[in-house]
Amino acid sequence: MANGKWKLTHQGVAFNCDGTLLDGQHRLMAIVESGVAVQMLVARGVDTSNQLVMDDHAKRSAGDALTLARGERVTTNEVAIVRAAIELQGKAFVSRNTKAELNELIDQFRGSLDFTAEFLVTKHRGVTSAPVWGAIALSWFYVEDLDRLRLFCRILCGIDMVTEEGDRSSQILREWLLRTGVRYAAQRIEAFRKTQRAIVAFMKHQKIDKLYGTSVHYPWPLVEPIR
């Protein structure tokens, strides 16, 4: 509302015959907090008993909402990857993006999402988690050799084997992910950073024996990306 992005939809506010508000309290509070006026449908004379079923249904996922809005399939997996890419930069994982913001981000990440899609057909515990592929999706904007990045992904998914010492970082990451999994907030951040560190080593053909997830190497917002 404050940014002028409010859209008039079928969802508004509802009052019963006595003027008691039955639905739309959060929307009205948003008007107060934003300090702006917006257009909204108002229903009056609604039976109070109907409040029992108002919004009492399964919430539409961000992927479903974006699919309807864009007219093209947006998977929950793609949404999770984008969210991980932009939200695991710090020390906490908190979903802060609206569906409208996610819609813009899907456009920005479309190339990297298409790149990662070919490796996510089969699920592997930990290996195919959103923090890992959020890190890979970000690296797509920065690395020069996409064929090399593709090899990293193939080794990570167990499609190819390590043939050179400089390729071991991907295998080390795979073994760690399979061993520990990615279930808790701290593990999500660690997986995100270790994946980026593994990519840096892999792209440089650097031999390493252990991965440390201490830094973000491919940041968001993008800083001098090459694509």
C-alpha cells in the first residue's frame, strides 16, 4: 500500500447487519499503518455465522499464485531457490518477500533457474535442498565458465565422477550434505555458504580437503555480475 502497489481484488472487508466487522481487519490495519487511502470492496449485511468459514481453507502457495498471475508454471521449488538465494546472505532465514516482489525476482533469476532445473529432476537428501541450489543459482550470475559450473552440478548430483584433484570440492560438498542433511536454520546457512565456497574452489581447479562456510562469495543484491 505504501509503495502504491495495492490492487483492487474481490477480497475486501465485510460487516454484519449491526455494523460489526467480520472480515478484513488486517487490511484495515494496513491502511492505518501505511497512511494511504486505497480502493476496496465492502460487503454489508453479512450473516455473522459466515465468519466461521471466512478464509478457512488451504492457503494458496506462492508458486500457485505466481503461476496464475504470470500465465506460466512457477514451481514451489523455484520459489524456494529464489528465497534461499536472497535470504540466506545473513545470519537468519526469514521469509520477507511479498508475492509481487517474488514475481519480479523470478524474472531476474529466470536464466539461473533454467540452468538449475536440469539437475533437480531427481531428489537427493540434502543435495537438492533449496539453500544449495540458491547458492548455485547466484553463482550463475558471476562465474565465467558455465560448462565448468555444469560439471560441478553433475558431480554434486552423482551423475559424473571426480577425475581431477581440482574437482574434489563438489564431491566433498556432496558427501557432507548426504551425511548431515539440511534441516535446521543453522544448517541451511552453512549449506548455502559451503556450496558457494565449493564452487569458488571448483572454478579455480583448487584442491581442498575440507569445506568451511564462513563467507558469502556470490552476493545478493548482485555486485558486478557478468550476466
